[in-house]
Amino acid sequence: MGTVRKTRLTRIAVALGAAAVLVACSPGGGGAAPELTATSSPVPSAAPTPTPAPTASPTPTPSPSPVPQTDEARAAALVAGMSTIERAGVVVMGHAPGTDPAPLVGLLESGPQGLILMGDNIAADPDAQRLVSDAVASSATPAPLIAIDEEGGDVTRLPWDGLPSARELKGADPSAVTAAFDARADLLGAAGITVNFGIVADVPPDEGSFIFSRAYGTDPEIVADAVRAAVAGEGDRILSTLKHFPGHGAASGDSHSSIPTTDETYDEWMGSDAVPFAAGIDEGAELVMVGHLRFTGVDERPASLSPEWYRILRDDLGFEGVAVTDDLGMLTSSGEAAYADPVANATSALGAGADLVLTVVGASAEEHARIVDGIAAATERGEIPADRLAEAAERVMTLRLAADPGE
């Protein structure tokens, strides 16, 4: 994997200089005139033959060494050359069933430029899985992002992942969390997967919470230590994702079938549920997954569609990476009529500040294509500002460049 974290996304400047000093000196000489006699004609003394001065060769002007471009600069150049529909494809991640690479590549060719692997996409063993991933990766340059939910425990896609999960790691020393995610990153890398939607930063209030078995504890500081350790464990081999911002613990309920709601205020959130997300961001997580969670003390809209929550993520927590929505199919399954249209949800999320929209549940190849077309059309109509779509595409393309081993 190429460089990803801030500490490794640096610009290297090289300057060369040259100087030449040429010293030319001409030798001089002369002799005394010979004595003259009456019978002799004066013989003029021979003039010394001048030694030609050396001709100075012009000093060559050194060619400046090329300055390597950062992934951000390269991404901006790539996006600048794209059409609106191409940019729309960059910001959509979809899913197609099965382990046959042909339909998976076909999905990417139909519009979406990212792929999430679910349980039905997992082959019999790591070698077979790598063949699937390699076929997908070779379908575009730079390679599309290939993501997976690999938390361990309750949410495990790879049958050969027997590593400890949050259930076993609650209250453990952070070094144990680092070791688990270090080994998990090896498994994912060997399978050709580049993004893990696998670090749960939620702080459930108690054991009765929907998210409790997948969280690292009920104390914000303990969860923050575990989140920081998980990001460090994945290192520069896998793109790390924190979820489910701004916190599934505060908003009780299952977001797969409803929109969990809390009246927690911003100040309360900053002192509790925000703490693990801030820790993971400071550690260098490249993605934050924004959940379909309603914090009425901040915004009546679900966070995934809320400009205010994206502002908080950027301005208050200092996140500069890719903000990805939780599966938009979950939002349409909430039963709320306002969120029944997947295309409208995708355009609203991007307009609010999302960089990558994820669509899995109930999404066919035709629906994926409709979402990409809808994003492009909304941009052409001005509903999504053109620079907002470009910004999102640049962020996603930066990750693709960083994660592509061929780049």
C-alpha cells in the first residue's frame, strides 16, 4: 500500500545547483634587442607567439529534478479531467452478490467506482479471495477501493478470521487491541482488501444497548484507548474506518430498521461520545462512517444527511479524510417516508458533506446506476454544488491512489 497517513503524505523538494569558475591566464615574454654592427642589417627580434587563451565552455544550466506529486495533487489533476458523471461514479460504493469476478467488475463498469464485500462475496480460502480482489482491482486505474466490515466477532466476513473481537477485548490492555488489528490487517491485505469498516467507536450506555457486544466498553476514555490502538494496529496496510459517527451508543435502537434518536446536546456529546472519534482521528484514521442517527439537540435530520454534523466532524474534530455514509439502504428501510427514495438520500448526503455514499441493502445494479445518474443530474441542476462533488471525488481518489500498490 502507498503512503496514507498524514505523517507519510509529504512533499519532497529537491534543488540542485552548479557553479564553475574558469581562470584564464596568458603568458607574456620578451628579450633584449641584439647588438648591431656596421655590416649587419638589423634583425628584428622574433615576436613571441601568443598562447591562445582557453575557450570557456558555457556552464550548463542544471535541469531541475522533478518534484514528486502528493497523492492529493495527483487526485486533483485526475478529477479535473473528469466529466460530471465520472465524478459521480467515484463517490458511490456499491455491492453485487457472488464470488464470480465478472458481475463485480460489471457493477463497477456500470457506474459505481467502489465495492464493498459482504458475506456472499467471500471465497473458500484466502488465495481464492485474492483472485476475486485482484480481478476487481485491475478493472480501473487507480484501483477501486475494496471495502469490508471486518470487526471480528459478531461482524465477521472472513471465516478464517478467528482473532479477538470487541467482545473479548473489553477492558483489555490497548496492546492486545493493537495486536488483534495488526493481525487482522494481514488477513485483509492478503485477501486484496484495502478498506476496513471495522473500528467501532460507539460508547453504549450499558449492556442492554444494541451495539454493546461490538463496542469496547461503556467508558468513553476506555473506548478511546481501544480505538486508538485499533487504528495503530491496522497501520499503513489497511485504510481504517471509525464508526458510527456521531455515536450509536447515545442514540439507542437498531439503525438497520429505524432511525435511532437521542436528545443529547452538543456539549454532552463532546464530553462523551465524541471522545473515541477524536482519538481515532488523531491517530490517523482515513475514513469516518456517518450513521443514520438523529441527535435532536443538534439537528433534526439524521447525521448522514446533516450539514451540521459534517461541519462538526471537519471543524471541531479536525477530520480531513473521507466521510462515508452508513449503508443508505438502511435509511430507506427505516419506514420514514421522507427517506424512501435512495437517489434523493444519496444526493442529500453528498450535498450535506459526505464524500462517499455506500449502498448495499436492496440495491440492484440498476439502482446503483440510477444513484450515479441522479448525483450527476443533481449537480448539473445546481442542487449539489459542482465544487462539492469535485471535493468529494478528490478525497476518494486520494485514497485510491494511496491504497493502490501499483501506484
